[in-house]
Amino acid sequence: MTFKPRVTFWFVIGYIFLAFGWWTFAHIDDNGRIQGLRKELLEMKRVQAQRDLYANLLETKFNSSAGNNYTLYFNGRVFAADTVLVNAFFDVNYPEMELDFFENGLTVIINPAVIAAIDQKETNRTLMFIGEGLVFVSLLIWGFMTIFRSYKEKDELNLMQGNFVMSVTHELKTPLASTKLMLQTLLKRKLEESQVQKLVGNSLEEINRLDALIEKILMASRFENPHKHIQRRNINLSELCKDSVERLSQTARLEGRLVSSIEDNVNIQGDVALLISVLTNLIENAGKYAPGDSPVRVILRQQHQQAILQVIDEGPGISDLDKKNIFKKFYRIGNEETRTAKGTGLGLFIVKNIISDMGGNIQVKDNLPKGAIFEIIMPALEYELQDTFS
């Protein structure tokens, strides 16, 4: 998200929060005023009840023919009235009011239960508005954070894709330029047979590099397809690891550096070609990022019905932040313009997907005092297999 959209985004969020806060507090204030008006109306009704009581006392409407009259003091005057009749009058006409008798006198008051009910209703509605506000704000925050994370992930993906394009461009141009130069040399100069063979061999190596890069890109695209299929077969992982270590130990970068500790007859189910790709990626990465004279160890063992494969280096290690991201598509540690190690950011993404599709798990740990450990855990087969990786 660029600067202007980011500012606009947060401005809109701030405006919505302020508007909703104003709406919430306006409703709370209106609720308070409405309940206050209800109390004022009750007070007016109380005054009217006192007037009606006074008028009825003057007209002796509350006198009892049975002689059950009491002497009452009201508004500074003395009246004779039957309190049962007075209470009955108020129960019918003013149920929200009560008569407060004291020392042969009386006064009209508002029923405390009615006042309590109004106060409770005000409290309940206030809590309702606050609750609705909190729920709405929570949903807004969740929605805004989801949108913000989506924009952030999009920015990160765009950055990684940009790095990927730069990296792939470099990876494509270098072997193409080398091959073109060697072919031009073959065309323009008369060379000895040994020199011709050397240039042809070097050209084939560069073409193989291009082929491997294209294959890696195609494989990464394959894992974006939900209908991908892995051909499973019984594999002697021990033999496959030994063969991969022997093959890679003959490369210039890893010659004399590979150290292996491979337990015999560790058997799994999986795809041979894809597992070879996994081993090649992890071992070559260890050799690429670790110092040129440091060992790269490959360890395979079976423990508790699990095959555990580790590729260990003594390089600079991987930060906790990068550990969370290195298996993402296009992700590479550092900046594409300043890093020296070649790569596309697809290798570990491919490795992660291959292992996951085979029912396993891969994680990266610290190799103390320095370096990294890539550890693969896969279900092991209990019986000894006749098949090998071949």
C-alpha cells in the first residue's frame, strides 16, 4: 500500500470510528433525556394526584358511612376520611403513586419501584448501546485489520515477485550470454578438438542450468493447482540419500564438504523424483550459504515410526522472522539488489509443498553455535522394502 492510499485508508477508518462514537453517545444522551422526561411527567402526575386528592377531601368523597373515618391533615387542613377509600382511589387512578401517611397526615409520592424501573431501563438501554457499539467496533477493527493484512500481504507479494523477476532475469541472462559467447567462439574461430569439446560441454552445462530453472518454475506452478497428484511408491530413503550425497559431493561447491550419517533401511512412501529434488535443494542451499570450507552434514534415522532427515550447515543461520517466511513463494532473505547468492525464491516453497503432499513436515531450527538445521519428518514404513529409489 503506497503512502497516499495508506493515509486515505487510516483517514476513513478514523472518520468511521468518530462517526460511530458520536452516534453511540448521541443515543445514550437521548436515552437519558427520554427517561428524564418520564420522571418529569411522573412528577406532574404526582402534582395532579395531590390536587385531585384535595378536591375529593373537600367534597367529603372519602367519608365512610360505617364510621371508619380517620382524621387526616392535608395542605394545612383537617379532614375526616376512610383511608381504605383513599387507597382504592389511588390504585385505580394513579397506580404509579403512593400515599405516605405520617402523624395523621398524608402526602402523595411517586412509587419508588416505578422510579427504580425507569432508572433500570435507562441503565439497560445505555448498556445495550455500549454493547452494540463494542460489537460493531470489534467487527470494524477485525474487518479493517483483515483488509490491511491483505494489502500488506499484497505489497509483500509484489515485492517478492519483483525480486523474483530480477532474480530470474539474471539467472536466464547469465547462461544465455555464456552459451551465446561460446557458440560464437565456435563459429568464428578454428579450435582444436579438445577446445571444441570443452566449449560444447560448457554450453550443455549452461543449457542444463536453464532447463533446471524452467523445471523449478513449472513445479512451483504445479503446486498452485488443487488437482495435483503425487505418484507414491515404496522407497528406500536410505539408498536415495546415499546416492544424492555421492552425486552432490562431486560438484565443485560441495566437494570434500559433505558428511553423512545415514541409517540403513529407512523406508517411506513417496515420489522418487520429487524427493531427489528436495534433497538437492536442501543440500545445495546449505553449501551455497555456508562458508566454503565448512562441512554440510546429512543425517537420516528412524525413530518412533518416523523417518527423520536433517541437513545441517554452519552458515550465518536464519533469523526468527525469516524462519516464518522462507517457505513462502518468491521469498528470499535480504535484498535482491545487494545479495550475492543466486536463487529464485522457489526452492524452499517447492520443498515445503512436496513434503506436505507426502504427509510429512519440514521445519528449520538453529544449529548452535551457528548455522541452520532443516529437519524433515515423514511417516516410516515398518517392514523392509525390496524397492529402492531406482
